[in-house]
Amino acid sequence: MCYNIPVVKRSGFVTIAGQPNVGKSTLLNGFLKEKLAIISRRPETTRDNIRGILTDRDCQIIFIDTPGIHKPHDLLGKVMLTRAQSSLLEADMILMVTEKKLALDEADMNIIKRLPEKKGGKKVIFVLNKADRVKDKKTLLPILKKAAEAYPFDELIPLSALKQEDIDRLLHLIKKFLPEGPLLYPEEQLTDKEEEFIIRELIREKILTLTYEEIPHSVAVIVDEMTEEEGGKIVRISATVFVERTSQKSIIIGKSGEMIKKIGRAAREDIENFLSRHVYLDLWVKVRRKWKKDAGALEDMGYTE
């Protein structure tokens, strides 16, 4: 039996690090040309290290999308920070992402202090996202200059994570810097995460998007059951949405259940695209007070260190 396995010459892990809400997940999805990481206007949307695997003719890149590096306010925040920091250590290359602004702020400088010493030979690229929002590109020069003074970055790249030509330009640079190495994952594998993880994240994304003004990051989702029917053509999913307060539960359910129906319809559409099968989705909402500060609750919900 013959298998068409690519003979890659380069492979490695590339960590995408930065503050919350600077476009790290948008970059990951752009590299893969697939929606793997959820996106919302809320900061701290990403709670886990998500590996996205890109296999090309002569290389394999394992991108690691990380939670935003920030000062934690609860046990969940501490877990997220630990995961983000660990990814800086395991990576062969780091993309330090920030967004268009007048100058590097204190949070950016705090992240730069966490970057590895350059004597280890690890390539680190500074990515200035949302640069397309600036008419006069010369206004970006001071922040690029300050970044270069703060750390010996191998490259400084202004771009828009929403423009595929910018993504491709950065990808070409990453491939050039990638160390020599073999295939690390099967050619067809897109991520190291299980289907249930992606499904619960897609549900959480719709909650964050549709209840943006009312619901903070006090929501978590657990997939209780997944069963296949009609020879796998249909997937029936039951999931529970956890919040910290009764008032949040009322908002997610909505008047006469309209909001939870809206969330379910939007999530089901994305889940069907992800699974390429018809989906029946049942959502339940429960209150679990102060779950973000409860080690047992975090473990139940998959947020363990």
C-alpha cells in the first residue's frame, strides 16, 4: 500500500503572542484559510493554546494561537497566562503581535520582556497589525523604531490580518526562517484539538457576538453529548452554557427564549460547516457562581494548567 506523504524539508512551531484583541486569532485563521479560532470584539476571547497545522509541499508549520498576555484578575486569567507563557518556551519562532497605535504601551513592553534571549537563536518577528487603517504609513515609523530599540527582532512587519496578500507575505518570511525538520503531524490534520473543543468554542463565539453589550467573559460551554444518526450523516449535539449570575442566564435565554434560539441557529450553521454534516443542536443554560475562581469548575470546563 502506497501513501502520498509529503517529504518536508522544514517544520516547526510558531507561537502567535500579544495582548488580548490585537488580531492573533485572525492571523491564525488567515494562515490556515480555515476558521479554526473564534473571533469577537471582546478582549480575552481565546482561552487556550490552539495549534493550527499548515502542511505545504516542502514544509509543515504548527501555529500556536495563545490567550492574550495580560495581568490576570482571577484563577481563569492565571491559567490563560500560564498557557501563553509556556508557548513562548516551546516555539521555534515567535510572532509578537500588536496593533496600530501611536506608541508601544506598557502592556506591549511587558510582553517584550517575556521574549527569549536572542542568544538562543530563536527567530522573533514583530507584527504591527491593522496598519491598513493608517493613511500616512510614515506615522508607523516611530512604533517600529521603538520596537527595534526594545528588542532585537529579526523582522518588523506592518500588515492587516484581514488582507490575504499581507498574510501570504508574512507566511513567506516564516517559511524562510523555519528550521529544518520532518513532518510532525499527518498531512491532513488541521489542529490538535478534538471536535468537541471546536464546537464549544463556536457556540461561545456566538454568545459573545450576539450578547456583546450585556455578557462579559463569565460564560463557558461544555459539550455534554454528541451522537451520530443515519450512518453519520446527522450529528445530534447537546451542550450546556454556564454563566455566573442569574441575570446573565436571563439575557442569554432572552424574552420567550428568542436569544438562545438565535445563538443556536448561528452556532449550528458554523458547526455544520466545520463537520460537513447536518447538525441538531440543543443548548441549555445553567448558573455556576464564581466558576472563574473555582479550580474544580475550571477543571470540569477544560481550563486546567
